[in-house]
Amino acid sequence: MTDEGVRCMLMRGGTSKGAYFLAGDLPADPGERDDLLLRVLGSPDPRQIDGIGGAHPLTSKVAVVSASADPSADVDYLFLQVAVDEPVVSARQNCGNILAGVGPFAVERGLVEPGGDRTDVRIRLVNTGGFATASFPTPGGRVDYRGGTAISGVPGTAAAVVLGFEDTAGSATGGLLPTGRVLDVIDGVEVTCVDNGMPVVVAAAEDLGITGYEPHEELARDAALLDRVQSLRLQAGKLMGLGDVSAASVPKTTLVAPPRDGGVLCTRTFIPVRPHAAIGVLGAISVVTAALLPGGVPGRHARLPGGGRFDVEHPTVGGRFDVEHPTVGGRFDVEHPTGHLEVEVELDLSTDPPTAVRAANVRTARKLFDGTVYPREGNP
């Protein structure tokens, strides 16, 4: 296979970059597939110098796409996070940024026929069993990546890819509130553990001795902070039913502070310990979900429409909601180190536990390269 190479498309999806493959172009055996992908990306090596990875978790990602085994979906999408400096490939999470490129890739590879000026592709998220629908422009029957939509963390503009998510709650843990509580205490720090598309541990930045406004490069140099973040997520992983997460990329940890640029929250996210230059799509949805839950950690710092007040007691979250309007949510602007990310989240607080009604956002994607990738011969 090394001599022949492997068909591959390199794409930017949202604020991530990854290698997109048809499932049939990779080995069927997961172990053989993962070994190949490590060699394709150039891991383990902090520079990924002998592969196409970008030496960062955000640019060391893989999408495996195929015609869906589910008759209600068009394609299946398996996301794989390839570690940079370890020989590890993880399928324990989704990636909403790489998802932005799946629909266009499916049309490019002939898995889906274009549907006029815009095409909708229903995607089964193999990692968690959820579904998403991607809508993007296809004038003249071809994917058009050009457009006027800008997203923070990506230079220039491109065509909008609208992503609507289904069945996001409990993506990896089986429940919106994996610990059964809206508030837990770990290492003396109050946290809210939420899984609405991505398992996330949310804590107040001030409780870990930072402001929450530091550049991500500065946070990366704070060894004591990173140790505390790792301790939080290792213990939270067990509380969330994920077991030993020492070698896993989830749960993510997000530290929150009051917004200072017109958003609802300011965030600093770690993946899993390395500071994120932005925030992931599904991670942002989970953080906003936590902010909407009365009694949750981020609610103390969030500036929600209407002040985030509710009128009637809720048995699980310990807060109050209006029985006439039990659904709360809308469009929320989440601040992160390099800009903003807008997500739409709706929750029904009349159920116990609360129900995730809707989640969506707008991303962009662009085809960077299409051809053949040649993996190195073997791991060092």
C-alpha cells in the first residue's frame, strides 16, 4: 500500500484541518486502519515531519466517509483524532468542525447527487450514533467553496455550511448530565459536566487562578494550570462514566469568564490539556447548554438574554423555569481566544433531566488538495 499510496482529500473544516477518506480506500480492520493513519499523518512525532499532519491536534484529524448503512441517512461519518506525539488514534468523540467538510466531500466523491443550487446531506455520526444535516451551495451541480461567510480563526471568507444536529445529548456518555447532577466538586473546584454533542467539564477560570482572558499561548506555558486541568478531567471522566480517560481526548475542559466582547461567555478550552486556539463546535454547544441550566457553573458568568431567569422550581437542576415557556435557548455568541463562534441551542426544562431540543451552527469548509498520499513504510 505504501508504494501505491492512498486516495485522500485534504480539507479545512471550520477551524480544523483533516484528511478525508472513503472507507473503502482504507483497511477494514480498525487496527490496520489506525496504523496506516498514524503513518499518513506522521505520528508519533511532535512535528509530524514525515506525514501530512500539521503538528497540532486541530490539524491532525481524519474523516472516514461511506454510503450510510442507515436508510434514513445519506452517508456515514467516522471521526478519528490522531495524536501528534503518541501512537494513538481515538474514535471516542465527534468533531463538528471536520463535519463541515463531510457533505461537500460526499458530493465530490459521488456518494451524494447534488440537489440544485443547494444540497442537503443527512449524515450519521458513527462515533455517537447521532445525525446531522449539512446544507451548502452546489450551483451547476458542483460544490462551490467560494462565499462571503467569515468565521473566527480562519482568514478570508468562504461559502456557508449550515449544520443542524440531532440526538446530540449524551453523545459519548449516554446523558445530557452524565453525573446526574448540574454541579459537582472536584479538587475543591465546582464544575458542571455536560454532554450535548461533546463531553465537557466546565469550570470558572477564576477558580483555577486565571482571568480567563489570557492568550492560549500563555496558558500553554503554565505547567501548574495544565496539571490542574488534567486532574479535573481525569476525575470528571470517571464521574461521567467514561472510565480512565488518561489516554483519551475526552472529556474536554472549558474554563469560563464573563464576556468582554459582546458574547454570552468568554471561554478557554483544552484539548485535552493543550490550550485550544478557539473552541470546537460541539464543545461550544455543550458549554452553552451548561450556561442555560439553572445552577450550572457558567450561568454565574454568562450574559444570557432576559438575564437567564426562570420562574418555577426544577427537580434536577435546582433552578426555576416558566411553565408556560419551558423551552429556553436561541442563538449564542461564544467568545474564544481568537474570536467568536455562534451556535444555536434549545433546551426543554420541563423534563427531568432537561431535554436537548435543537443545536445548530454555521461553519465553512474548503477543499485544499485532492490526490494520493504516501504513508511512510513503518512506525519508528
